[in-house]
Amino acid sequence: MRLHLDAEKCQGHNRCYALAPELFDVDDYGQAVLLVEGDLPTELQEKARLVAANCPEFAIKVLED
């Protein structure tokens, strides 16, 4: 499983950072920054799904292998 962040869609609500700071950070402009590239560790996969489901702009997608 991997995460994809569409930075063009991000509006800076920062729900992703609030729910999973181990997966996301926020840049100087308030936009999301994905911290993990490649396959997600098993222990973070449920958080990845939660974050994707809570993004109001649908800027985060879970990519299943």
C-alpha cells in the first residue's frame, strides 16, 4: 500500500496532519507534505485509509498493490 498526495487539490485544511503526523507535515504555506514514500509499514496502513477518507478535497489516495 502506498499514499498519493495531489498537491494541486490540497487546500490546507490540515486534517491529514492532525490525524497522522507520522505520515504528513505542513509546509510554510499551510499545504500538506507527504513524509512517507514507497510502501507503507503495516502499522500505518489503517491511518492512511483514515486520512484519505477525511480529506475534504479528496487530495489523498490510497494505492493498493
